[in-house]
Amino acid sequence: MLPPPCQVDRSNVSRVSKRTLEQLPSWAVELLQAAPVARLGLLDAEGRPRVLPVTFAVVDGALWSAVDDKPKRRHGEHVARVRWLRSRPESALTVDHYEDDWTRLAWVQILGRTTVLDPAGKEQVMEALAARYPAYRAQPPRGPLLRLAPERAICWRAADAEFPP
């Protein structure tokens, strides 16, 4: 059963905003920092859109993710997303907040290009990922790392609710 339509005071609605990562409003930064998982949008070898859940951390103005040891058919450099991003680095990372109270919906999307990198020498990134994800403390990801360099940040929320809730 769908919830009843929400009545939104349009004076409180934040319009979709196009900004750089540094220009995001504080609520969007908080949402990005609080999100336990993001969705990485990319194009596969045939140019079809794909969306994958990823762990991530923000380090030095970029969004970083790692190919970790969760069960996969292939590992490391052979994972499909790595091949696809090497071929077509244009990508988007999205985090959102959902509640049945639709006046509290919000999302942040970062658009840019993703580079595939070796984790060697990226201790700060590995530490940031481990700080967010306890599983990475016990078993650090072997990589590779994915670095999304933001070119554009877009955010939206339905009302002036505080984030994280």
C-alpha cells in the first residue's frame, strides 16, 4: 500500500542544485558522510547503464571505493566494474535518505570520472575506508581502488529536515 501523497510546503523545498563537492550545503555533506553505502552508476562494455552498491570514503575532495574480498566470480583487476571504468570512466555516485514520510527524502549525486588505481601508497585512503567499515580493519581490501574525481555535485531534499536524522 502506498503512503498518502505528502503535502510539501514549496517554500521549504531545496531545488536541485548543481555544485562542486566543496560547495555542497551542510545537510548534503552530512548525508554523504552518514551514508553507509552508495550506488555507483557506470556504463558497461555495451554502453548499458549499471548501478552497483559500493562502500566509499571521501578523501582529499575525491570519493574512493575499493574492490574488496566479498564473494565475486572474478577478483581485482578482472572485476567487471574495473574493466568498464577503465574503458568508460564517466560515472556517478549517489547516496540517499528514504523514509515513509516523504517530506524527509533527500539525495546527493556526485558526477565525474573514475580512475582505477593500485592501493600501494594510498594509506590515507585505506585508513579512511577502514574507519568507516569495520570489516576492512580485519581484512583490508586488496584493491584496486576506484577514485571518482568530482566534476559536479547535485543535491535535493524535500524539506528543511536535519541530516543525518
